[in-house]
Amino acid sequence: MAFDVKRVEYHNITVEGHLGEGAKLLSVFAGVGVNLLAFKAVVLKSTRTRFTLFPDDALKMTDGAKKTGLELDGPHSALFIKGDNDESGALADIYRKLSQADITVSESSGIADIKGSYGVILYLEQEDCEKAVVALKR
């Protein structure tokens, strides 16, 4: 089971408003050249949504947020994993290796069967990220 592991930072931002506020937020970051590896949006109330943004370049995103007056919560640590073969048990193997290294995953999100591959984001404590990379490469 071959996969690539990349340490990434993510930021959270909560937006107030109605339909279209998410598009405005994403447009702001696109306008300053931020490429997102992934994102998550969770509706907190009918007029509040929390976005979790995983930029390819965290510095570009924080600079863009400052220039546009947006307040980001973060950075937080995560691992971005892209697997080349979406075979049964791939995710179980990742979690087994992390468990053996005594690493707790606080949250994860994934998607499978993208041209036969998969992707997963593991939300970790900052101090566990490097340890997790080493454990996963064994």
C-alpha cells in the first residue's frame, strides 16, 4: 500500500451571514492566489458556518487574510495522505501504524475511489506530526 504523506497546516474561520458567504470567503482567498488542498464547511447555526481551510501555502493564506481583514484561528497541524491504490484495508493499515506509535488522531476526513486512489486528512497534535510521518513510512 503506497501513499504520500505531507505535513500541512490548517486554519479555521467562522463566517456570519446567509447563502453566498462561503463563496465570498473562498473568492477572497482565490483572489490572493491561495490554492486549497482541501476544505471543510460545517453549519453551526442557520447564519454561521465554520470553514476549515488547508492551503498549499500557509504563509500566502495568512498574508491574504491580514490584507483583507479576516481573522483566522490557527495554524493547526494535520497530515495529508494521498494513496495510489484504494484497496480494502488501506485506511486500517494507516490507523494501525499510528496506534502502534501511540498517536491519537483527533479527527479525520477522507475520500476514496478518485481514479482508483484515495485521500485522507488526519488532524493531529503538532508534537505528534513528525512522529506520525516516521511511523507511516515504516
